[in-house]
Amino acid sequence: MDQANYQNEILQAISELSLLVKGIESDLKETRSDLKDLQTTVDSNHKTVMERIDFTEDKLSEEIRKVDRKMLILTNELLETKADVLRIEQTK
């Protein structure tokens, strides 16, 4: 193989490698863009989920307070009823 053919093959190989590198760079840019979009979506979804959790937590806390008040009322009523029953039994 003469020097000119050898140089042509080297140039051909360099040209092919250059095209491959450009393709890989393009793929990397697209992947970075996709990752940024994915990160934005994840951040948005995380914010939405955290807001829903906070809302649900607040709602549950209020419901628990209502149940606690009801239990207190029922407990007081039960104590009063027991006291009334004891008074009636003692008067007999």
C-alpha cells in the first residue's frame, strides 16, 4: 500500500470517527434536555404531592379534633348518666 492510499484511509477513518462523535454529542444534548424536562416534571409533581399531603393532614387534624370533642361530650354525658343512676339507686 502506498503512502497516498494509507493517508486517504486514515482521513476516511478520521472523517467517520468525527461523524460518530458528532452523533454522540447530539444524543448527549438530547439526553440532557430530556433529563432537564424530567427533573422539571418530577419537581412539579413533588410540589403537588406535598401540597396534597399538607391539605390532607390539615383536614385529618380537624376531623380528629371533632372526634375528640365528641368523645369528650359523650364521656361527660356517660358520667352524668352514671351519677344519676347511682343517685337513684341510693334513694331506693
